[in-house]
Amino acid sequence: MLECIQRTLTYVRLFRDDFTQEMLAQDEASRKAELMQKRKALSGSQKRMEDLDKIIQRLYEDSVLGRLSELRFQKLSAQYESEQAEIRQLAVSLEREIENEAG
């Protein structure tokens, strides 16, 4: 283990500029991957919000047409609206993070 550390330190001393460039490249790649992951999560969140809008609309229509009891409608719509609020907060947070990292 000590030998491995010593070899690494020797490499860093001899090739400081190369080592710095490698570390910067790895950091940049890591940030790009994280940014892509956040964009994908944002896209998924936006899709889910759209799906929830459609579900809530269908629930309302089923309630109006008498296919769903008022109690069931209230319970389901509260659950979906709560989920939508959580996702909306997540989306706002992701948008802010993406803007800060990409900007």
C-alpha cells in the first residue's frame, strides 16, 4: 500500500502538469455526467407532472359522471396533487441547479 502511494507521489512530482490536466479532465467529465443526470431527472419530473394533470382531469370527469364517489375523488385527487406539488418543487430545484452548472 505504501509503495503504491509513493509511486503516485513520484508520478505527481514528475508529471505535475499532466496530472493536473488529468484531474481537471476527470472533474469536467464528472460534472458533465451529473448535469446530464439532472437533465434526465428534470425531463422525467416534467413528464410525470403532465401525466398527473391527465390523471386528475380523468378523476374529475369520472366524478362528474358519477363513476367515482365524492369521497374517493377527494382522496385520490389529494394524493395526486400532493405528489404533483412535490415533483414541482423537485423540478424547480433541478432547473436552478442545471442553470447554475450550465451557466
